[in-house]
Amino acid sequence: MPLHPEVLWAQRSSETTEEKNVLYVTVNLPDIIAESFKYELTPTSLSFAAKAGNAAKGLEERDYEFKLDLYAEVVPEQSKQNLTSRHLALIIRKKEKQAEYWPRLTKEKVKSTFIKTDFSKWVDEDEQEAVAAPAEDDFDPMGGMGGMGGMGGMPGMGGMPGMGGMGGMDFEQMMKSMGGAGGGDFGGDEEPSATDIDGDDDDDDSPPPLEDA
């Protein structure tokens, strides 16, 4: 039976600018075998299937697969992808321009241990203008092929040694090594709350209030 890879996600929103109304989705799976890679993005769903592994590193080849019904519609022909030796990174354009964030990635409100908030890219809805968007230089347009045409971008794999500069991607690895929740399972499929990001206030070290004389 195929395994479900870890999926990290974050988002931006805008009522006026299409380029700022996007999802950042990362299939966090190293050593994807390009020849086996199958990916399809439709207006309502995202599906992925591939073999991953590296015999030279002693990593057994295994099958990975998933399909997600998205919370709302997206625009495949205006979305982008980048397949590297570490992961598949996607920038998916939301169809409806609105200021509000999606409350979750998937259509159904179901808890998934495989879908996690990407805190290396996440910003609060009211802080978007103050934070620069992640770089898109290494992404290939998906065109009108619903994502499957993205295979044409595979020759770019030749530049893989330089892919280590993917901005916050090294931060993802650091977060995973910090013992515990990997990319952060605080919000999972759902938008994280302020408590998730800032921590629990119950351990506040501030002094107790003064008593009345």
C-alpha cells in the first residue's frame, strides 16, 4: 500500500492582487524518482504519486500517493511547481480574490497527521503586507495541463546542487529536527491560531498584581 508523504502548507490572500492570492504547498519527500512522478492539479483537487528512495544512500524505494479535495477552487494554469531532490514545492493560485484566509487546506474538516502548517512561510492574515513573499525564481509554470504538463520542467533537475538555496526550506529541516512536531502540527490542515504561533500564555513569568493597601 502506498504511503502518504508529509504535506506542508501556508497561504497569502488579497482582494485585488491575484499574485498575492496563493497557497504554498510542499510535498516534503526527498529523493523523488522523476520517472515515476505523477502530479495533477485541477480546480478542485490536488493529487500526487511517485516512488522515492536512493539505493546509493541505502534508502529503500517506496511508493507514495495522496489526493486532496481542496477547500475552494484554484487556477491550475496560473500555478507553479518546483521539483528538487528534497521535495516538490507548489505555488497554487486561489480562484476567488478575498482578504480572508482559507480556514483549512481541504474541503472536509478532517484531522490529518500528514498535513501540517508550514511555519517557515506562514504569516498572520493581518501581517501580510509587512512580510515579503517567498521567492519564486526556481518555479516552473504548470500551464494548462492541470499540473501533468509540469513534467516538461524536469530538465531543470540538472541544477539540483543549487537548489539548497530555497529560502526557508533549510528552516523546515531545522524545525523537523527540533524534536517533536516536524513542520508543526499545531494547526495541521487548519489555519493556526495566535496561541499556536506565540505559545501558551499559562506559563507567563510576569510578576503577580499588586494588592490594594
